[in-house]
Amino acid sequence: MADLKDFAEQLVNLTVKEVNELADILKEEYGIEPAAAAVAVAGPAGGAGGDAGEEKTEFDVILKAAGGSKLAVVKLVKELTGLGLKEAKEIVDSAPKAVKEGVSKDEAEGLKKSLEEAGAEVELK
């Protein structure tokens, strides 16, 4: 039973690209029409209605303010982005500014947590 739950969760979390690849595989290898596959995969998500925010797969980490510990935030931005010290300082000085764009939800939440622990004010979009 646990395997079916895992499988269902994997289906629900598929990206649009992965759904299209699955539809192609089902059609070419098993003779199942893609429209039926897309409905089967999109069915649970479609019933969610107003939960469109949860379906988002890419997030932007926005530094709203450096807070009281600006130096620690600059160092952390440098470390998290791989930028040089000057570039990291420019990001912090020009807040609100995107620190990273198009990252996964887990990565975005991790970045947000790290930056907030350093004293920064952060927003995910």
C-alpha cells in the first residue's frame, strides 16, 4: 500500500514536461492515448481549485532588507550565490533584490531560512 501512495505522490508532483514525456511513453509503448493520461495525471491537481500557489515549482528568493547584521548577510549572500564580495554587497545594498531566481521550493525555503537566521528580511515569490 505504501508503494501506491509513493507512486500517487510522484504523479501529483510531476512537472508539465514530465507529464508530456509520460503521455508520449504511454502512447508509444502501451497504446494509451495521451489525453486520457493527461486527465489521469492532472485530475487530482485540477480539483484543488484555489491552491495554485502550491503547484508552483520555481521560486525567486528576494532579499527585502539586510537587517541589523548587514555584514553577515553580505557574507552569506556571497556564499550562497558563489558571487564575489563586491557583487554580493551590491545585492544587499540594492534590496529589495533577487538573490536567486527559479530555484526549487526546498532550495528556496533553505535559502530563506539561512538568510533570516543571519538577520535578513526575505520573501519568496
